[in-house]
Amino acid sequence: MYYFNKKDLPMNTDMINFWNDNGYLVIEDFNSNEECDRIMQRSSYLIDNNNLNNQKSIFDTINQSHNDDNYFLDSGDKIRFFFEEKANLDKKNIDQNKHFIVNKIGHALHDLDEVFFNFSHKNELQDIALKIGFKKPKLLQSMYIFKQPKIGGEVVCHQDSTFLYTEPESTIGFWFALEDANKSNGCLQVASGGHKGPLRKLFKKIDGKMEMLDINKDDFPKTDTFVEVKKGSLVLLHGRLPHYSCENTSAKSRHAYTIHVIDENNNYPDWNWLQRPNLPLKSFIND
């Protein structure tokens, strides 16, 4: 595995070739510790200033209990909070331990919160997007992922284009490490080069209900490349790249922030789960 550094930018031939060959790319030191700390502090602020007892929505990728949860399905143009599957959700525990039981915050942080907006909209990100093939990159969704110590849930092997599909496919994930991520706390695992294979599934609305459709019977390749990264690293993930992360059984969290980007020139079907009826898509820089 080869890692690049922010000092290597703008994207050079070696970086583009690695991206094309492997379907992922690591750029170390992309964000400073201060930038990472700023949005970590902002996530704490958002938790402190919202009543998490109002809606006890669980996000888990094994049982997919959120698939018919309107609180989740209507969150594309909002900021909403989702709990870990193994969290104790009685009112007292939520009030006392709320910072340690939230799985993620999504899905419009990059639009609706000033701190996340500033973190997400940068010329450097626009330049990267254009270098890897976007014509008109637009930010579709954002998530703050906690991967809580001891209870941080497993994320099953998947391809991002399954959930955020365009015609033709264009989805790319921009994954920012806000803390060190390693094997012990559930770092990303990828099937290097697996983006060259087919899309296996589509998460599609049919007759008003979300369904997971098998569109290719091929098994996922092994996600045996561990993407261990330091705080401040940026990881790019191709929409067809199979990737996974195990449960976090360690005593250390693994905070990350991710943005999914699509090309405005490509059709985004209305059967996708994530819709933004009240928010137009924006680019990395001022439109």
C-alpha cells in the first residue's frame, strides 16, 4: 500500500494511476489537527444542543432496521442523529451518556451547519474531484461517523453506488480521518482493485418501499487491504469499491467525516433513498 501526502498535490500522474488501479487513494496530512478538532467539537455541540430522546433511530448495516424508518429516509436535507445498535436507549442513559452512544449524524451537515460547511467546501477538494474525472462535482450527502468505543457497529461489505446511484455511475466518497484509524478500532478495509468489478446491489424505492435488489450474483472480493491512517488523512473511495469495517471493540473511538459526491451531468433517479427536496446541490466551491 502506498500513501501520498498533501504536499504531493495537485494530483500527479502517480496518484491518478494509483486511484485508477486500486479504487482508493490516501492523502495524509490533508487536514490539520486543528481542523479535525474543530469539527469534532462541533459534533459534540450538536449533540449537546439537540434532544436525542425525541427520536430513537438506530443505524445498523446488518439488520438494516433503518430501511423503513422515515426519520432516516427523510434525512437527506436535514441534520439528524442515529444511535448505535448496542446502545442502551433508556432516557436516563441517553441523558447521561449521549456522547458515547450516537452512531452517526447525517445527512446534510455540509449544507446546514457553518462549521461543517467550511470544512467541506474547499478549492483543494474541487481540484481533486476534477482530476479524478468529475465534470461538475456536487456534494450529495455528509455523515459524521463516531465508531464508538466498545459498541461501534460493524459496517458490512458494500459499494457506495448501491445506495447513491447515478446514471452513469459517478459516486465517490471523500472520507476524512478525524482520529487515528487502525485495525484495533475498526479502520476501513477495502478490496483493492475491486471497483473494476460489477455493481452487486441496488437500494431502490419500489411502490413506496425501499428494497435491496441483487443485480449481480458475484460474491464480493475479500476486503483484505487495511487502510490504517493517521488523523488528518483523506481517503478517496470509488463508488464501486467494496469496503467494510469491523466492530470497534477497543477502548478508543474512530471518528470520521465523509462526503459523497456525484456529477451533476449524470442522472440521479428519484428512486434513490436519499432525496433533497428543499436543498439544491452545491459544489465544493461557491456556485
